[in-house]
Amino acid sequence: MSDHHTQADRLRAAAASLQDQPLSLQQLFRLHGRAGPGALLVVLAVPCLLPVPGAGMLLSMGMAMVAWMIWRYYPRLVMPRKVGRFQLSPLMARRALNTLAWLYEKASRVMRARLRWWVQPGHRVWLAPFVAAMALIIFLPIPFGNVVPAAALLLIGLGLVFEDGLAMLSGVVLGLALVAVLAGLAGGAAHWAPELWAAWPLRPQ
């Protein structure tokens, strides 16, 4: 049995044994054992994909802290203390644990060590700003704005866990595509705003 299947079994066992008690993100991170920066990104990204109230704003700040730690201390990262105290309800904790277990099982079927050049520590020079940019997008009050940046960070996190450079590149492409779309929307809004203002019937005279 591979280490990743063992990890999935550990997470499922934790979900099954979870009583009516909340689970903190720090506890969720510790369940990964000797985890690295990839597991930290996965743990922070998954709640953003779930309907967890208040997760986006707090976790985006946690991701910004992780971006700073990647720049300074990669690969020796820890869960930011304030973010680690964030608690998932028993229902959401079980959902997060089972989702993580499912992700590791599915990822182990398609991901493998390849293009390892992309997972070297020297890449923190672009990884840190990228994580910070995704954190900013998650922080912004955009409807369903958490999903794509969280998915991009999830791919990067799994890429680091499995040492799969192709997964990391997929996450980067997804994130850059999102930035391009948002930049296009912002440019279009800036272009049309004066005309909309001029046509607005209730504008001050």
C-alpha cells in the first residue's frame, strides 16, 4: 500500500471517529503527519471549495501568510497560528476529511513524480507571488470567486505532495487564466463605465 493510500485511510479513520466536536485546521494539518508545503496548501484550499461560512476571508489571509513563508522559509513551513485555530463544525470536518481522502486516492492514480525541476525549492521566487495573488482573489467579494483560485492552489499543493511538476503547471495555467479573465473584465468595466454613467437617468445634474 502506497503512502498516499495510507494517508487517505488515516483521514477516513479520523472522519469515522470524529465525535460531535469541531476540528481545527491545525488538527487537520497534523493528521498529515510529516507533511510539507504541498499538504499545507491542500488543507487551506479544500475548505474554500466547501460551503464553510467565513472560510474564504480567513483562509485567504492564511494563504497570504503561507506565501510569505514560502518566500522566506520554503520548504520549512508551518500552519499560521491564527489560521490554525479556525474550526470546522463536525459536519464540515467530516466532509473535509472525506474529501481530502478522496483527493489523495484519486490523485495517486494519475499523479506521479515527473518534471521534478518544477518542484525544486528555487521556484519559490514565482510560487510565493502566485499564492499571494490567488489569496487576494479569494479575499475579494466575487460570487463563487473562491472556487477557481482554490482549485489552482489545490493542484499546486498536490503537485508538491506527489512531486508532479505537470500538476503544478496545470495549477499555474488555471490561475493565470483566471487572472487574465478578471483583468479583461476589469478593463471592460473601466471602458464602459463612463458611457453607463452618462446614460444613467438619475445622475446628478
